[in-house]
Amino acid sequence: NPKYIEVARPATANTNIEQRRVNVAPMKKREVLRDLIRSEDVSTGIIFCNRKTTVRELNKSLKRHGFRSGEIHGDIDQAARLRELDAFKTGEINLLVASDVAARGLDIKGVSHVFNFDVPWHPDDYVHRIGRTGRAGQKGIAITLFTPDDAEAIANIEKLTGQSIPRRAPMAAGAPEREGGRSERPRRDRRAAEPTEPSAR
């Protein structure tokens, strides 16, 4: 008469993690992500992308806009990966752009936010990604950028986890930026607007 003890159902998201999804146009993903990072009071955050090229391009873009970010993905050797992780743990950088190589087995205390810049292709990867926050009884926030092309992937994630990911109103993206990373209200003069960034995909 064996007893079966289950700590948590497979593919169950931590109840300490507040999940949200933000609808966004594909061409505005970087801009909306920057606005979210500013508005969410992010102490430390991991930003997940599906492709290594996207990780590199997004990290460069964040640095250009004054954010303290680093990157880890499969093309980085172990020594360089450890250096980036150490910089993240010590606070030298507070944002880590990562591919799914970092989603499994990465245990860093105090990660306040996880951002899914790309909705993961496999629904179980979503659970592993957002599990990088809300650890050891702490609260965490997981925000997923959602484009029209991601409808099926989101439906598969919600089916797997048995949870609906609450939808948050999209950010008012497109505001010209001041020095120091703050934004102003958009002007009506189109010449004052920033040029549209190329897609990170």
C-alpha cells in the first residue's frame, strides 16, 4: 500500500508569482519592454528570448538606452557565462537577457521580475522561465509580451498550467525619451518622434 506524496502538480506555476501579459505590436516590443522596466520598479530582472540572435540584439539595444544589462545564451562559453552571472548576482548589472539555456537549473535569489520578450515555443518552458522569480517564498512578477501571432502559444500555456494569464492594458509606447531614461508625453509634431526600430525577430 504505497503512499503517493505530491509537492506540486507538474507544470504548475508558483502561486507567489503574479502573471500578466501585455498585447503589443511586433515592431513595438523593444519600446514597450523599456517602458515596462521603468514603470515596474525592477530591482533585478531576467528577459527571455527564443533566439540567440534576439538575445544579442536586445542586449545591445538596452545598453544603448542606458540600461545595465548583460546576456547569456548557447554561443557564450562557460567562463563568459559565469562572468555575466556573477555581474548579475553582485548588482553590477540588474538585467539579464537570456535564451532558454538559462531557464533550467538557474537559481539566483531575489529576482523581482521575469519578462518573456518572446512567448516560448514550448509551453513547459514558460513554467521554467517564470520560475526564476518568486523563489524561497518571495513574491515575483512575470510579464509576457504578446503579439497576434502568439495566440496559439498562449492558449497552449494556459491549457498546460490550467491558469489564465491576465491581460494588462498595453503601455503608451512611442514617447520620446529624456536623458536619464525617463520619457515625456508624445508631441503632436511627428518630426519629434523617434524613428521606428526594426523588429528584433
